[in-house]
Amino acid sequence: MEQLKRVLENKISPETVRFIKDLLSTASSVVCILNRDNEVVYANSTLLKRFGIQLDQGISSMRFGQIAGCVNSSAQNSVCGSGERCQYCGANYAFKDFWKETETVISECRLVRNQDGVTEQLDLEITASPFPSNDNYMVVSLVDVTDKKRREILERIFFHDIINIAGSLKGVVDMLTAEPGAADKELLGITSSLSDQILEEIKAQQQLIKAEKGELKLVVEEVMMTDFLIELKRKIQYSDSAFERTIVVEDHTNNIQFITDKVLLTRVVFNMAKNALEAIPRGQKILVNAKNTGNVIRIEVYNNSFIDRDVQMQLFQRSFSTKGDNRGIGTYSMKMLGERYLKGWVSFETSNESGTTFFIEIPLSLK
């Protein structure tokens, strides 16, 4: 790249510049060189191929987010590193920390990009290192750890949730066996519900893995809204999240009939309800309601808590969670299943005065 030669040849010989270019071009890793404005002055062919950029395309003065196709950089009038969401970007952290001390910095970055209308979430390990003999530049290398992160999260969540549900099931079974003659319908109902939840959790993990690979097949059927909401309430009311909390369901669609993948829609709204229950203290309630807006059906889940701004900026990212290491995939799966497969729109509204509402809007028919 001629710009690399021009900006460096005053301090480094042309032979050294040529050697650096050749060395980075043969590297299997994704590598680029940035100036103090975080503009790319060189990117190796591995990086260009990884992000679908033509080898002859001019990338000088572009920033990393633009090259990677970050959805925040592609927003109108947005400059990579300057947007509100950029404050929480791992790449931005790495670059800022590097320029403070010009010492090697390693950071993880969650990057969301849109490829041909399909949203892709990447987990990258970014290393920013000093450039030899010139402290006005840094060498940035990337390692894609997306598959590793995905496996770790799925395994942690799977075992965490299954163990919790199985523990609850064991407690109920112990009560039944302690006094066999005292078994009543409610305890048997709880036992049945917890058993169902274990099976549902296994199916949920299988579905998510298939969905991320693009292998998930839709099973479209006719659904009645009132029945859907009642069944949803039954699924969640015996979960740990619902303990001493109330779930209210309201159907404002006059029991509309619609056509969708019922299992996937249940998964999306179930996660919304579960998150809402976890956000409130015991003794409070959440509201699940459905509306018919004419062109689409809107299902909302409301609770009276408020989501802080820094959390709002990172919702729907796969590995982000406010609930610790064992979480971080609920809102991500809502977005992916609800938009990629159900052809809907998943978002939220939150304020100190009105609380928080997550919602999904879907077409009346997927056929």
C-alpha cells in the first residue's frame, strides 16, 4: 500500500517497509496498521477476505469498524469510535488504552455486522501492539473467538439452567415421597411442569445452535392468541424466576388467529417474561399482553423496572449480561429468532417513569 510507504519511509527504509508488508501479507492472522486517528494505513489480505472487501478496494483512512462492517459505523453520519455505543466497544477500549502508554493491549470486542440482510455477531480478541521504530502507529491483530465463546456460553447456560430446574423437581418429588398419601393435584402439576421445563431447556439449546448455523426449519401452524398466552403463563409460572411474583396476561386482540412458528414465538416471549421477572423484587408483577395493530401483531412484556443507559447500549449482544457468567444469551436469542426466523421486530422501551416493555411485532401470517 503506497500510503504505508509514504508515512513510514522517513524513519524506516523502503526495504524494511517492503519486508513488513510481505511479512504481514503471508500471515494467516487478521492484521492491520492504524495511525493516531485510528485510521487504517495498511490491512493484510487475510483481513480483507475475512470481511468481504475486494483486494483492489481503497481502504486508506477508513476506520476498523467501517472495514469490519460494524452496524454502528454504517449508521448515517456515524464515525467509527464516536457514537454512543462505541463507548462500550472492546476495540475502542484497546485503541484508547494503547495510545495512553503505547504498550501492548489485549481486549475482547463484541462486534455486530450485517451481511446481506443477516445480522452476524462476532467475538474478537484484539491485540494492539507498538509499531517498530515509529510510535505514531500501532499494529492490530485479530483472533476470531466467536465459536469458542458461543460454546462456552451455551454450555454454562445449559448446565446452569438444567441443574436449577432439576433441583426444583427433586424438591417436589421428595415432598411427594415423604408423604405418599398426601400427594395433591397442585404438587403433581408442579412436577409435570418442571419435567416439561427440563425437556424444553434441552430443545431450546438445540434450536439455538441450529438457528445460528442457519439450519433451523420453521414449523408453521395456526395459533389462537388467548390459548397462546395461557399456555405461556403455564410454562413460566413454576420457574425460579416466578417465585412469589405474579404473571398477568391480557389479550386485546379478541383471540385473533395468526400463522407463525408457535415454538419459536413461545421461546422469544418466554425469554422476555423470564427477564422481566428477574428484574423485579418478590411481590411485584409483570404484564404480558397482545395487541392487533392492523398489519402486525404485537406482544409486549412489561415490568416496572428501568434499564440503565449503559445496559441499553449493549442489549441483544450474545455475550453481554447483567446477571453474571451464567447468562448472556436471552436477549440475543430473542432478537435472532424473532427477526431472522419469525420476520418480526424485537425491541424495548424503558424509562424511569413508565418502566420497561420488551416487545415483538410479527406478521399475521408467515406463509
